[in-house]
Amino acid sequence: MARARTGGNSSAAWAITALAAGFGVCGILAIVLYARAGGVQEELAAAQNDLGAYVSPGETQLPAIAEARTAAQQNRTSVVGELLERLRAAEQEAARTNDDLRAARTELEGFKTRFAEQESRAEQANQRAEAAAAETASLRATYDQQAAGLKADVDRAAEVNEQLRSDLADMRQSLTGTMGEARNDLQGRIDQLQIELSAAQRELDDAVAALDQATQRQAERIARVAVPDGRVVSVVDNGSAAYLNIGSNQRVQLGMTFGVYNPSSLVKLEVEEGGAEDVPPKAVVEVFELAPGTATVRVVERQPNARVSVGDPLVNIAFDPQRDLKFFAFGDFDVDGDGNATEVERQRIRSMIERYGAEVAEGLDFDVDYLVLGEPPQLPRELVGSEKTNPVRIKEYNQALQTYNSLTDLLAQAERYTIPVLNQNRFLDLIGYYTR
């Protein structure tokens, strides 16, 4: 029991000792903290004194100080630094303003100098104006004096002019009658000469046109060569059809036929039948479709092994895209080749010519382009024996002789007019005739 009580007293002693030590430590800490609080109070008082040296409490409420404080917080600088920065900017702006002010003063000095110069010039101008006014007054006096003299001269001239007017009126009145008669006579002669000149000009124009046409026709006749009327521009359907470079605009008609020749062939007009230069067409084509600038043809006849090719020339002697040709057909013809030349087949020749746009003349003259001859008449033999008294034989003989002489005269006339002469076969070749 006694040991247990002794242990309890020891624990209490330790607790009291620890508590006393804690109070001691707290007292020491309190003393230290109090000492530090006093130092902080002193530093705060010193800082407030320093701040008062820069800005008073009333000035801290000014808008500029508040704006500087806000800017300093944003820029993480002090208010004094912000104010110093603004002071430097204001000093720079003041320096620029001073520069502008000095430049304005310099400009003002220049303006004053120019103003003084203008005043000097104005003074000089006034002096010149006064001198000019004096000179003007002198000139006006001189002008008035001269004007008075001129007025006197004008008055005298007016008197002379009035007298001349009177004399001229008398002369005009006396000449009016004579001049009127002369003018009428002269106008009549001019009108008559104008009429004669117009008639002469028309005659000259007609003569020139006739000469041009005759010259062209003469040149064609002298050449004695058929000029191609067109050419093949395309071949289709294995050579059985083709397109031409002429059409309805060139007066081509449906059913018209053309002889097709080789490009190297010279298509002569007057050759002996079967002669070395008698070149027949290698093919005959007939128009079955028309367009303004082209025609479609089919091959209706061709020579053995002949082919229609691009570039081949085409000839129809009765066709001309520029003008109407004129033919004269003489004699009887055997178109169907049966050995009988008849008047009916002569009419067929005329129809062929007219179908292709040409004209059939009733006689041979200079305007005829071609002479087409039928079967040539033979010179009749002389009558013998009883034939000389036989009226029928005498009539037949005279008709045959007249026909023969007519042919001779026609050939001579054609030679004189240089008109090409075509026999039946040559004519049929050159119009593209074929047996249908």
C-alpha cells in the first residue's frame, strides 16, 4: 500500500514540472513576440512617414494617383515608377511641342518676309499703274485728235461713195437688158451642148461595153480551147457519184450533164473527128442534187478502166456560169446514129442547147459563140443527059447546090468572125451527151 502511494506522488511531480516548463517557454515566446511587434510598429510608422514625404493622404484620393496605382498594379511596378514614366513621356511630348513651335516661328518669319516683298511689289505696281494712266490720257488726247481728222475724211468719202452709187445704178440699169439677152442665149447653148454631151457619153459607154465583150469573146475564140466549167471536189460510192465545186449559184440545173476529163488534157474545140488530138471525155456525169455552192452527180457513162478523180475538170460547151452563150446549128443531124440525118434530130440538138441555158440563133453573126454543123452536104454532081430537062432533078440539084454553097459561105464567115466550128460528135462530147 505504501509503495503504491509513493508512485502516485512521483507522477504528479513530473506533471507539475512539465507544466512549469511549458509556462516558462510560453513566457519566453510572449516576450520575443512582443519585442518583434514593437519593431514592426516602428517600421510601419517609419514607412508612413516616408510615404507622407511623397504624397499626402488627401492626394492619394486624386484620380491621377488612383489611375497610376491601377496601372502600377497591372504592370507590377510602383506608383512612383509609373508616375516617373508618365513624367518622361510628358517631357518628350513637351520637347516635340517646342520643336513644332520653333518651326511655326520660322514659318511665321518667312511669311513676314514674303509679305514685305509683296508690299514692295504692290508699291511698284501702283507706280507703274499711275504711269500707265498718264500715258493712257496722253494717247486718248492723240486719238481724239486723229479721230476728228478721220471723221472729216469719212464724210468726204461718203459723199464720193453716194455719187458712185448713183452712177453705178445708172450703169446697171443700162446693162441689165443686154446681159439678160446674152445670158438667155448662152444658157440655151449650154443646155443643147449638155444634151449632146450626154448622148455622146452614152454612145461611148455602149461602145466600150461592146468592145470589152467582143474582146473577151474574141480571146476565147482565138484560144480554141474549152475552159473548164468546174471541178470534182469529192468522189463517193466507189466512184459512182461525186460532188462538184459549182451549184445553183453558178446556174447549174438538175439533169445537166458534164464531160469529165483528165487534168492534163487540153480540151480543144475544133479537131478532126478521130484525129490525134480528138480527146473524148473519160466519163459523163449527170446532176441529180443541187445546193447553192455544190452539186451532186452520178456517173452515167465512162471509158473502159476510167475513174473519176478529185480535181478532174468538167466541160459542158453550152453552159457558162457568167453569161448566156449563143449557138447556130446548121444542117441535119443523126443523133441516134441510125444513118439517117433528119430535121427532127436537128430539133433535138436545138433542145439540148436551150436546156443548158444557151440561145439558138437564127443566123450566123459576130454575136454567135459556136457554129454546130450536122451531116456535111456533098457537092452535087453535074446533071447529064435527060436530067438537064427533068424539072424534079433540076430542083433537087439546085437545092443541093444551094445547101453546099450555104455551108461554104458559113465556114468562110465563121473563119472571118473567128467562131469555133463544132461537128456533131464534138458537140455531143462537149455537152456530156450520153445514150440513155
